[in-house]
Amino acid sequence: MSRLFCLLVLAAAFCTGAAKVETFTVATSAPNNRRLEFAVRLPERITPQSRIMVLFGGRNWKAAQTLKAYRFDRLADRYGLVLLAPSFFNDDYWEPEKWSGRALFDAVARVEKKYGVPQKQMLYFGYSAGGQCVNLFYNYAPHRVGAWGAHGCGVYFPFRGNKFTRPAPALLSCGLGDDVRFEISRTFAFNYREKGGRLLWLTLPGGHE
């Protein structure tokens, strides 16, 4: 699982493909997200090995923008991944216990049912505010996630009690010039490993982007 996930993320920047994207909405109680739009990109084939990979974009990104920016298309086809991205907008969406966690899982259930995607642990990946979502959503329901990754993230969940006795494999990366986020991410990486988590920590040239 961890090798597959790291391969997907590391190679994504070099992979492009013609996206087959469909959109749908989920009703929520959040004032700015009453009809929350999701974009789903289907692989060439759904197989018994297929699973959903949720892509969280930067702050207030539209779902279609996230799919386009991350460029996971060819790898999604190779591994039968269904890419799913939300168009969250304000309303503290990065706090899944309020409303956004339920909205995401409603969307996941709809995709599984409509397209016949096997019910498996998901993969999460996000950049910046999306990275914040990734780890906070993982913390919200860790049993739903098989592996996760975040780039340029500045907010992580705190470790409490024994909840993370078997942390999911993770990938963290940050630009060397992204000073504050770099230190925050590196500290979290150390803590995650101390909890027994398998984590790949990458330093990259440049700043936040």
C-alpha cells in the first residue's frame, strides 16, 4: 500500500491524460455549501483492485481545478483509481466533525454505488489547505484511510491517547523555502514515526508552491 501510494504521488507531476470527469452535488447544512459540488474522474476500467483517491485542493479550490492541477490521470488509469475532489468553500470545511466529513462520506458512498467501486480504504492527498484537510480528515476517521499524503501543509492533528497505535502510511513533502510550514511538517513527521507510522519525508526546492 505505501509503495503504491508514494509511486502515485511522486510520479503524478510527470503524468497527463484526457480526463473523463463527471460532477454531482451533495446537500449540506453549511451556509456556503448548501449544494456542495464534487468532481469524479473514472479510470479506464473499474476492477476488483480499484479504490477511491480523494484529492483536496488549496483553500476554496473548485473540484475541477484540483483534478486538473494534480494531473493523476494516467496513474489513475494504470491502477484503477477513482479520483474524487470536493469544491469546499469556507464554513470551516477543514473541520470534518462539523459537516464536511459527513458530506465527503456521502459522496464516497454515492460513487461506490453508482460506479461499482469496491468498498475499500481510501487514499487521501492534498496541497496547502488541502494538506490540512487530508490529515484532519484522516484523524476524523482513520479506519477509512489506507494511506495519505500532504504537501506544503501548516496545520496537523495533535496526537492524543492511543488512537494511532497503527498509523496509516503517509507521505509528507515541503519546499525548503516554505520556512514555517517546513518546520511544522518536519516536527509532525518525527512525531508520526515515533507513534510507529511509516512516513516518507521529502524536501523539495522552492517555496510554498
